[in-house]
Amino acid sequence: MGSAAQTPLFYTVNSNQNYRRPLMELLANAGADLDVRVKGLVWGGGFEWKTNVFDVTPMSYAQCGLYAQFDRREQDVHSNIAFLYARRYGSEPPVRNVPNKYLQPTVPISNPARLP
């Protein structure tokens, strides 16, 4: 399990500050496989907050941006998911899910190493 199994699209769906959004759109519009699936990947390897994610597609990996340790803006995560969903299924996502909206971190996310 690790980054070697990922396609370029995986590196764009969860980028810091959503900087790689234009590249995500370019890859998806050029025909990148939105159904590609990897057995798993590691987020934050070598840190206390290392997270293993299993059975991952680009869209499910984008959803991981809602995990506190990923430190992504909720608006960016939902925008990326909506874009990928529309490219994959030709329509808007049927429901806007906000699973972490009620969570309040006890430590600033800017220092995820301090998370319990």
C-alpha cells in the first residue's frame, strides 16, 4: 500500500489549498479513469496522524478531505466531489452530505501532530 499505486488524478483531488483543482479538471476532461480503484493508500506516513484509506477511487479519496487530519476546506471538498460526480454520472450529486459539520477540533488543525 502506498503512493506508487495512485494515478495522477489521485494527487489532484485532495491538494493543499485546492491548488491542483485546474489539473484535476484537465485530467478528468481529458478522459482520466474516474473508476480506477486502488487497494489502499497512506495519508501522512511517518506522522502520528497517519491514516490508512482502503479500497479508494478518486471520488472516495476526495471525500477523505473531510477528515480533520486532511486539513481541507469543506467548500473545496464538496466542489471537487460535485465536479467528479458530474463528470462520472452526468448529473449533480443527489444529496449534499456534510458528515463532519458538527465536529469541532480540540486543537488547531494547522498542527495535526497534536491531534489525539
